[in-house]
Amino acid sequence: MRQIVLDTETTGLEPTQGHRIIEIGCVELVGRRPSGNNFHQYLQPDREIDAGAVEVHGITQEFLADKPHFVDVMGDFIEYIRGAELIIHNAPFDVGFLDHEFRLAGNQNAVTVESLCQVTDTLVMARRLHPGQRNSLDALCKRYEIDNTHRELHGALLDAEILADVYLAMTGGQAALSLGDHPQEVSESGEQAIRRLPGDRPPLRVIRAAEDELSRHRLRLAQINETSGGRCVWLSEDYPADA
């Protein structure tokens, strides 16, 4: 399962008023793990940036003077997101701007974000989980104890990285399991090597879950399944029932 956490920065709030995207940041998750295959691009908007927007993200026209236009990177961007699930906080904002850029680029095939991808809005998800509460990215970081102290200004890639942590926490928590303080051994081929336990170790004690623990476990899986739109892997038909 390939997911892409996406954020943008813009010259203003409304594409209908001629505002443009000036930064795209994407973090790829494969099997709920960051793959390192990210997409990050600053863009020349060919227009002024609202003063209020500069206060939010700190990106100036001088900084963008030598950056490419959206049309120059559109092909690479389309191939990067094609077929993935996009994870976006307040998706209508970013999707609206991206579709506006597609139109301005004169694409002949009427490309839209939703024709390329499935879109999941984490703001909608958060409002369903926490009705009546603040559900900004900063508020969610505080609620899920995610460190965002390094976020002095908004930035598309930085916010995408933070949102990836928030999304994983909202939909089941831990994305990777690491036992012990030492890195896993790697074979000469670059694959992780299996570390064998000594053969003279006594048999491990097996402790079965009590019925009340199983009941709480089933309830937790049901909650994860609801918040993830029915995509809880532990409830899928392909997941072994005794795993």
C-alpha cells in the first residue's frame, strides 16, 4: 500500500483570485513506513506573494526567482502521485490549488488530483475522532504528543513530515518496531540479516491473553478500522486469524 502525505504553500488563500502554489512537499509511506522517496519542490509563481502568506511560511519572491514553474515539474509530480492514496490535512485547499495549476498548465487530458489518486482528509478524520475540539496540525501534535518544536514557520515538506507522524498516530500508532538499542544486521546484499538466538536458551514462556484483554483488543481494532475507513490490516481477510 503506497500512501503519500502531501502539503503545499501558496501565495495566498484563493486560486480563484490568481494565487499559485510556491512549494510542494510529499512524504511517501509504504506499508505505513517512511520509504525515503520524498518529493519536494519550490516553484516560481510569476506573481506577488501576499504579505500575510510570507508571515506564515517565510518564502519570498527573491528566493523563488530562479525556481522552476509548475509546468516544468508537472510530469514528474503526476508520475510520483499516480495511483497512490494522498493524505492531506484540509484536502480541499491543497487539491483545489493543484487542480488550478493543472488547468493553468493547459493539460489536454483534464487531469485532476482525484483522477490520479484517492484522497484522505485528515482534518475530516480528526473532527470525527475529536468532535468539538481544535484539530489544527499543531493541536493534533499536542494531543498525540508529537514533537513539532522545530516548526517555527510553515513549510510544505516539514508539515508533510509532521502530518505523517500525526496520521500514523491517529490510525493505529507505531509504524515500525525496533527491539533493543542496536541496529539490525545487514547482509552483503543490503538485506536485513536474521539474528539467531543461542540454541541453549530455555523455552520461552507463553502467556495467553485473558478474555477481557481480547475484548479490549477487538474494540481497539474496530476503532482503528472506523478511523481508517475500513483499512485496518488486522481485520482484513488476508491477515491470518491466529496472527
